[in-house]
Amino acid sequence: MRVGFLGWLPVLAALALTAQIGIAGLRPALREAERLEREEAYLQARRARLQEETAALLAALQAQQDPVYLERERRMLLDPDPVLESTR
């Protein structure tokens, strides 16, 4: 059996595709993967920071809606050191 150019065409196509991926496709894809990993770490840290800030703001909002807290805050502003006066 004689194998001509048409018999080797699938092999050559596979080699060309492998060369294309290795030369032009794989390196940029690996660089992009590294960039995305760095970006993911940055975004996770930013998300954690924003969640902490949100929790603090929600706690402050809840405190501002509590009448007992508001009264204590008002008294503290009027008389900032009531403990020292009671010991005199």
C-alpha cells in the first residue's frame, strides 16, 4: 500500500495545530491565567474588606436606631465623665 500526501494530511494537520497552540496560543494563555490569578487574589481581598466595612456600617445603623443607645450617647455628650463625678 502506498501512502501519499493525502494519507499524511491528518498527521500534518495535527502537527500544525500542536505547533500553533505551542507557539502562539499556550504562552499567552498561561500569561493570562497568571494575570487572572493575581486579579482574583486582589478581588478577594477587596471583597473581604468591603464585607467588614458593610458589617461595621450595619452595626452603626442598628445602634442609631436603638433608643437606649441614643440616650446613652446623648448623656455622654452632655456629661462626658460621669464616673469621676460620682467618686468625688
